[in-house]
Amino acid sequence: MRIDGLQYANWSEKIFHQLREGGVDAIHVTISYHENFRETVLNFERWNRWFEQYPDLIMKGLWASDIDVACETGRTAVFFGFQNPSPIEDDIGLVEIAHTLGARFMQLTYNNQSLLATGCYEAEDMGITRMGKQVIKEMNRVGLVVDMSHSADRSTIEAAELSERPIAITHANPYDWSPALRNKKDAVIRAVTENGGMFGFSIYPHHLKDKSDCTLESFCGMIARTADRYGMEHLGIGTDLCQDQPDSVVEWMRVGRWTKETDYGEGSKSAPGFPRMPCWFEDNRHFGNIENGLKAVGMNDGEVADIMGRNWYRFFADNFGSQTGR
């Protein structure tokens, strides 16, 4: 079983075929960055058309059991998430509506301070806000997973402690392996995993040691060390694959509507666009390289299977339904 905890590709029939060629049984797809509620609904609508157009390749995922159906029918189950709480605007009632539409993850921040928490790019981390505490409770109730991938340290630790259900960091890497601003320090990963949460390893080059030149051995060795430190059962893959996206998209991801100035995020003025992916993972057909790399650093077949999908499957099964049952 192969499950990817986060992608934001420029979706097309080509990529849907590549998902099948790579044996990807389920993916968590970003359906909103800075969109408001109405704009996000239009993105759901676009995906509904794709489900109609390519029913032999993809299907909508709502529950872990949908992954079983996808495996049985040779398709990829697509689960949706938000990288920003903008789709719920300032209305806590939209949390349940978002879950009803099909959202299963929501980040409390995307780099900046939000109404709910502090992003990892802010100079001061004020932690979870008054509204954030209420939204976490509501997300717990309906089965919308709290995702802190782009959040600051204090906010993430507080979210892990406040949430009655496990939270996730769907796409990042340990800071002590690669000190990118978006990667996570020991105390953060420990807070998430000790409270039953999941940590997804990112292959986005700005999160990698040596960036685009990161080796498969280095990446898989890092995963093995992380498993030794925090426990194998809390780890998965969240590639953060942004395949076939034009550079204008990464500029929009970074600036949204919050600034008129250029923001290079994890890039730079000399390299403002999407970075080159490492040669061992350029698209969804290359998941086998990760499996082989994990075995090469000493993991057994069961451990590799946990990292590649079984841990995400169990997490989905435990956390997508309401607290009172669906």
C-alpha cells in the first residue's frame, strides 16, 4: 500500500496515469491555499468533474475504507485538505461544512499569523488564538485533522496538547537534518508523535539536505534515524510534490493576497521559482525508489510498508470520522 500525505501537482490525465503506474493507492491533495469558501467550493467542483472524466484512474476519498475500494479496483483515492484556514473565513460553522464537502485536513496557518495560530515565518509565535482553540475543538468533533506543517513551534506544540485527537505534520523534515525554516525541531516532532500524531517526510527540495542534490541514501537514512527516535508507527511520506506547476504558482503560494511585495519564501531572488526535484523522485512513478532506499538502510519489509502507507491508513481510519461515529 502506498499513500502520499501531501501533493499539489498541476493535475492532468498524465499525472493520474502516473499515479497508477507508481502504484499510489491514496493521496492527500491540497484543494485550497488562499481561497475563500466560495472559491474552494469551485475547486471541489473541478475535482468532481475529474472524477467523472477519469473514473478508471481516480476516485474521491472520504474514509479509510475508500482506500480498500481503490486497491480493489486499481484506482487512486483522492483525499482533500487545506493549507490555510482561509476557506472557513471567520465562521466556525464552516468547519463542519468543509468536512461534509470532503475536506479531511486543514492547516491552522500557512507561514503567516492567521486567526487561529502563528505561522513559521513570523518573528514572534503567540501560540493558538482564542478562535484557534474553538476551531480545534470543532475539527476534533467532525473529524477534520489539524495539520501544522507550516506553523511555528509554540503553536504546533500547543495544538498537539490542546487537540483531543492526534494531529499531523503532513509534509516536513527534521530540522536537525536540514535546518530549513519549515522543518521541525525535536520538541515539535516529539509533541506531535507522543500525542499519537503523524509526521510525513517531504521531498520538496527546500526541505532536503543539499536540496535538489540530496541523495536517496541521505533521505532514507534520515527516515530510519527519525523512526528510532520517535517511533516507526508515527511516520509516513508526504512528498509535497508540485509537479508541472508554473513558477507563477509558487509566487502565488507565497504572497497570496496578503502583500503587494515579492516574497521568495524558501527560495531566493536568484532562484525564485520551483526548485528541481531530486533525480530519484521526479514524479509518482518513483515511489519504488523510496521503498528500495529504505530497505538499503536496514528497514525490513514490514517497516517499509508502515512508512509507505500503512501508518497513514491507520491514521485515516481513526481520525476522519466524527467523535460520535459517522
